Amino acid sequence: MKMPVPMVTATHLDNSSSPVLDRKGANLYRENEVGLDDVCDQLRLLNVSTSHGAYFDRKSQTMHVFGDAMETMQILGFQNMDGDTFLHHVIIMEQYDLAIKLIEFLFDSDLLNMANFLRQTPLHLAVITRQTAIVRKLLAAGAQTNVQDHRGDTPMHIACRTGASDTLYLLTESLSSQNELEIRNYDGLKCIHLAVLNNNLDIIRILLNSGADINAGDAKSGRTVFHWAAEYGKSELLDLILLRKDVDINMQTYDGITAFEMARANGHLKIMKMFCESSKCL
């Protein structure tokens, strides 16, 4: 019986890959049922070759390990010059089928949360590349939502900055703690601040419905969402946040400026009127 074509997922740093794969039934340059040429090209980018690994049986839709399973797991943790593992790489290259099978194989493994040298986990990369299905699979397999990258961004920060509302919804549904909504990046910004700066009302609604603190100031200036709405004349945003009962629009920045004073300084008469008509304005 012909063996399924091996899908190589991890390798040893040696030159034995071709004989080993030949013995396992692979023909790397003629058989390409599951994109083996692409996979091998990716492995070359990782500067690795194979003597242990896994293959994907397309007919049964299962991943099989050949060689020692523990050693294969160690090999899957190999990092290239950028710190990327094979899972990082296939997500970057948007190799959907291979990424899904790798995630299933690594279920509840520390490798799911392994960071590259920019401190990005596979979940960060899936959010950056807007692969919602991969995000969902990673979360179900145990990926953590609170890991911060080299800029202090969690995957939620990235979703808020890029306006990826579907992805953000999945992330907020998978929080291990409400405190994750209040994590600041290294610019002192929470997710709600990034959503406001990008004027994305859908993202803001998701965050507020998930329990984000509407009154939170940023760490550098103390500006709240009201200050930014006032400074940039964002009346639709102000309409949204003034409806909330927990709003305190009289909060001051670190230098003592209220949102109303900021609207007046920038000549936003409509915003000033909205503040004055609000029962929350002193």
C-alpha cells in the first residue's frame, strides 16, 4: 500500500532528509498533493532539513508523527534567525491547511505561545494577517490573549489598531480575565485608546460591551476617550459614549484640562454644545 505523502513539519539540522523521506514514501519534487513543494521551500527558508517530523494524510484528515514524538516536539520549537518557529512561518505565509493541522497537533502545548524575537506569538501573527479562522483555532487550542510583543501590544491591541472587529470579538470572548482589556502597551495606551484614535465605532462598541473602562486615561498625558473626541471633533464617538451611565466627562488630563476645555481650544462648537446639553457636564 502506498504511504500518504508526508507533510514535513519539522527537521533536524543535517543532510539526511532526502533518504529518510524517500524511505517514508515521499517524492518531494513530483508529488504535491498537499503543497509539498511550498512546504519544502518554507523549510529551506528556516534553514532546516528533515529526519523527524510529521505527515498529513489528506484522505483521513489526520496528522501522523514519524520518528520520536518528543523529539519532534522539540524540533517544532526550532527558531530561525528571526525567532520564528515553523508555526509562525506557515501563518505568515497563510498556509491555512498546514497551520490548522499544526495547531491541532500542538493542542495545549507551550509552543502555541512561543514568541519570536519581536516577541510575537502565532496568535499575534494570525491577527496581523487577519486570518480569523486561524485565530479561532489557536484560541480553542489554548493560545494566550495577554502576551505582549516588542511594542507592548497584545493581539487585542493589534485588532483595535487595524479595525479587525471579527477578530476582536473572538479575542474578547476568550479572555482569561477582564483585566486583559486594561493592559497598556509601551506607549501607555489601552485597547480602547487605540480604537478611539482610529475612530472605529464598531471596535469601541465591542470593547465597551466587554467591560472596557470608558474613563481610563492614557499613561503619558491622562487623556481619556472624551479628550480625543473633543480635540478631533468626533461627534459620532461622543454620541456613543455620552449614552453610557458610567461616563465621567469631567475628568482632567495630567495638566488639568477637561474635554470641554479641549473642545473650546480647538473651536469645535458642536462638541461644546453636546457637552453642555449633557447632564453629565459640570
